[in-house]
Amino acid sequence: MEIQKTNEMNTLLIFYGDLLTEKQRVYIELYYAEDFSLGEIAEHFDVSRQAVYDNIRRTEKSLLKYENHLHLARDYYARGAVGEKMASYVAKKYPNDTQLADYMKQFIAIDNRD
């Protein structure tokens, strides 16, 4: 399994997992996050390997469709990168401005809430 695709699917699962059915979420979590094989998943749920394969492929398409429409993952990482640049700039240009430093900490913390 390709590591880049695994990382992408795990990331999309974090953002869009709640939009999936329980079965879709479980199958794709087992396949990508837990590194189960198609055969292991099929055996565990007493279904065919082909059924697991089809479910995972449909789920991948759904996750990619959600991201293509909503851009939650892309925007999350973009905000993080800009936030880090802003924090660095503020620290260098305004080292004595504690109010601004506090605002920057609050801004960066927004995306780190659960």
C-alpha cells in the first residue's frame, strides 16, 4: 500500500469520517489506519474480499469528493502554515507586544481544539 495514499486517506478520515456510514468508516479505518488486509477484514465480517474491496473504493471516492467540495483538510494545513509564519513575524518585529503575542497564540490554537 502506498504510504502517501495511506496518509491522505487517514487525514480525510479525520475530517470527514463522521459523514460515512458505520460500515464504511470501520472498513476504511481497519484498512488504512490499522493496516488490515482485505482478506482479514472480509474474514472478520464474514463477507467476500470483493465486497470489502468495493466498499473501500467507494468510500475513498466519497472522502475525495468531500475534500474536493469542502477543502477542510487543505484549508486546515494552509491556515497552520500561515499562522506559523505570522507568529514568527510578530515575534521578530514586535517582541515586546505581549497583547499581539497573545492574539497570535489564540489564533494558532483555534485549529488545535478538539
